[in-house]
Amino acid sequence: MTAIRQDAWSEEDDLILAEVTLRHIREGSTQLAAFEEVGEKIGRTAAACGFRWNSFVRKKYEAAIGIAKAQRQKRNQHKKQAAPAFASVASGIGTVLPEPGGRSEGIVEELSVDAVIRFLRQWKGSYQEMTRHVRQLEKELGDKQDELDRLRSLNEELSRQVNDTATDYRVVNDDYKALIQIMDRARKLAFLTEEEEESKAKFKMDENGNLERIE
């Protein structure tokens, strides 16, 4: 019986969880089946795997999940397209079964093989189209990621410039306030000096050489 782990999740555990879950999504399986498979691989419960996926890992693989769902949709479409072809082949075989050693045995076999070949060629074309579509999605995803990185870098640069501007404004504002205080003190000092000069007594010398106070 596999022991249930209680330790913290590692990057390898998260990677296994992401790979298995994305594969189940592509193949049209359920996430519960994916969690059970992961649990058996890494020794955890399916509930723990589900909680880890929904709370943390899923957010890192949103784009990959979208691609996996698109692949699943293409897979379902191919199955729907394949069903009539196989039904046609089966019908042809079922309705034209020859008697053992009969002359029509070779003809029936040839017709059935041709139908299968046509189906396989059609399926190959559809698969190549799906592959091109997936590659286009991956390219668009890469372009979007590059654009997102560029916008993040631009946002960081603008934020830095705003912070620098705010800092410069605070410095200039502080300098302005200090200058105003200096000017105010200088004005008060000049006013007091004028009052002191005016309050001082003034004297003049008369014709006899005596000092006479001027009021």
C-alpha cells in the first residue's frame, strides 16, 4: 500500500501534476482520473492533487489548458468524421460477405482496403491541419507572452519614473519651504534693524563745539 505523503509539494511534483492533467484534458478524460493517476505516481491522495491543481498549478498553465482543450475539440471532431467512414467500411463488409472460396472475395477485400486507405488519407490531412492550427496557437501564445513582457517592462519603467518625479518634487518642495523661511527671517531681521536705527538718538555739533541732541 502506497504511503500518503504529508511533505511540501516540490517543483517535480507540480510538473507531474501539470503534465498528467493536461494529457487527460487533451484525451477528453476527467480531471478526477488525472488526479488519481498523479496520486499513485507521487504518493498523495487524489483530493490533495485536486486541491494543489486548483489552488496553485492551474494558474501557471492557463494558456496550455486552452491549447489542450482545443486539441480535445479537434480530436472529438476527428472521431465524429471517422465514424461514418468506418461504418461504411463495416457495412460494405457485412453486406457483401462472399461464400468461402467465392469469386467475389478478392473484390470485397480490395474495396474494403480502398475505403480504409481513403479514410486514413483523410485522417492524415485532418491531423496535419490540426497540427498547423496548434502551431499557430503556440506562435500566437508566444507573441502574446512577448507583448505582455514588453508591457510589464514598460510599466516598471514608468513606475520608476513616477517615483523619481515624486522624490524630486518632495526635494524641491522642501527646498522651497526652507527658502521661504530664510526670506521671512531676513525680512524680520531687516525690519528690526530699521526700528533700532530709528530708535537711536541723533546729535549735532553747534557753533561752540557742543553736541546738541536732535529729537
